[in-house]
Amino acid sequence: MTKLRIAVQGCCHGQLNQIYREVSRLHEKTPIDLLIILGDFQSIRNSQDFKSISIPPKYQKFGDFVSYYNNELEAPVPTIFIGGNHESMRHLMLLPHGGYAAKNIYYMGYSNVIWFKGIRIGSLSGIWKRWDFNKQRPSWNDLESDDWRTNIRALYHVRLSDIAPLFMIRHRIDIMLSHDWPSGVVYHGDIKHLLKFKPFFEQDIQKGELGSPATWQLLKDLCPQWWLSAHLHVRFQASIKHNMRNSQSPNRSTLKIKKNSNEIDLDLSSDDDEKPTVVKSEEKGEPSSSYDETRFLALDKCLPRRRWLEIVEVEPDKSHVSWKDKDHSMFWDPEFINNIRIWKQNEDALRNKSFDDINWMELSQSNGKEDMDIEWEKYAIPEYTLDIQKDEIGQTKLFADKFLS
């Protein structure tokens, strides 16, 4: 049975060379199809970008990305990444719908769904802060003419417009990516073990505030096979079982930080500190709108004796064009793009509603295009060229003209 081998990296913090050395070592043994980087990528292109990244000046330095951006180095495997809360927003805000950041390196935008070799991957960049959720971001031009530093932290915060098209998804997602954790996942893993490494998480765990409540609701709605995150600089895994697309978090009052039969033992012994783990997915049954179980995995940042890169294996849909088309392995997702259109058409009215009062299923059914034949060649992501990469505004205009005009 064919499965894609996907390398998963936690926070990057500009350490691309170290990550690619490890990926290349593993790739030589058994080929890797894709690398996913889960945020804090730090795509600093030039000195001007430093004013748009949340790093104190005395710690600011060029990471490895600039060599890839200038085509001096090339990623050894196809790479996709999402944004975290330490990003060069002067760069990434030019690519709200995603685009090429370098050869073989593709940014997923504020949110996205793409197909890669028969795997459907959804994503959400940034972190949860309730007070900014319903606000709109300032424009790139206003920030450039004013002062990036006055708004920088808020630019990393997830907005309703980012997550809304994901809530309207009705068809199965294989892998979902977010920088911070969905808030409920911690109750489905080994909390006691987590607190051995991060004891200061205890208060947030007891209050139900470790992570994003919005993505926890999204996880329960989408029921993906995998949910991958980073941000908290610790490895953690959990298993969330779903019942008719509606799983409930355990009652926190019964969670007394003790082991139970549903917890997963994490092997974090020093013997395994430098050894990547291979985690195999469960066998797929007949196609359905969701999976019965979501496997959550969070990884650390690149430091010695930390667990920051692992391999997961996922069975592709061999009937999908992204598997069969040898010229194009990456495609935009028609359903997600239609959802962006629906949101834009209804945004003004929906912003006056409580988030909990929005009927996402009803909204998605207003699409009306589900049963139409899809012209997949229209959704093929263009092949990379250096000219395309360096023209970030042009990449966004191409997407908008093609799908949103």
C-alpha cells in the first residue's frame, strides 16, 4: 500500500539549514515526499523586514531563509509552511492567499486548503487572541507608510475572515495545520507527562485556556485524520475520537492530572532525543466526510535533545488529479476557494453576528457548485519560477483575478 512520507517540523525560527540537513539524511534512507513547517518560519528577505517581526532588536539576525530566497540554496524536498507569531509580516502580508517564498518552498497564507499528491491539507496561520478575532488587519501600505512596530503583535492574530472558509468545509481533510494548539487536545493526551516538562501550563490547563477555542471547534467540525501544531515548544500527542462529527472534550473537573486508560505514553527518554519518529496512519476505510479519529501531534523547536522533526505516513487518494498528474503535484482546492467567495459576499452581515450563531453548514450550502464537474487544470498551482517568487504582489493578483474577481 502506497503512503506518502511527510516530514513534520515544529517551530523553525530561521533554522532552515539544520532542518534540511536532517531531512536530507532521512531522505537518503527512504525518500520523503513533503516537508511541513508549522510556523515561526521567519522569512526575512532583507534588513527592511526586521521592522515587521516581533523579535527584540538585540536578537535580530538574518536566518537561513535569505539564501533560499535569493536562489543561492535550494530546498531538497517540496516544503510548505504556515505562519506563527514570529514572522516577517512585511513579506508574508503580500501573500494573504499563499504563494512561493523560494524554490520548492510554498507559504500557505493566512488560511488555505491545497492538494499535494493525493493528500488534502488545510492550514491556519497565526495564534488565537480573542480581542482581535473580529477586527480587520491594517493594510500593508498603511503599515509601510506608518510604523510596523506599533501593530506587529496584532498582525499575528487569527481573524474571523481567516478561519471562516475552513468552517464551511464539508469534505474530508487529511491533514490540518495550525501554529497554536486547539484548546481541547490537551485533555486527550498525557497531561501529567506534559506538566513534567512544562509545569507552568497547569493553570491554563485547569482553566481550559491552553490553546485556541476556535480551532478546537474547527477540529471537532472537520474531524481530520491528522492535526499538526507547534508554538509551545514541547512534543505532545493525543487521540481525539469523533462521534458523528461531534466530539466532546472531557469534563475538566474530572481531569485531576492523573494517568488514565485513554492517555498516550510519550517516550521522551534521552535515548531517543536525536531519533526522528515514524508514525503510521490508520488504514483508510471507505471515503466519508470525516475521519472517526484525529491524531494530534505537536513538536518542539530546533534545539539539541529536543523532539522537533518527525515523519508521518499518510495514504493518498490515488484517484485525485494531484496524484495522477505528473506535471503538477500541487493544486488549489475548489471548495475552499468557493468558501472564500461566499464569505466575502456575506462578510458585512456575518460580522454583526456572534461567532457561535453563524450556521456554517447553511452558509456552505449556498455554494450551489458542489455537483458541477471541476476543471482541475484551472486549479493547478503554477510551476515555480524566480520571477514569480520575487513578485509577491503579482502572485496575489494572479490568485485574486483567477478566482475572486
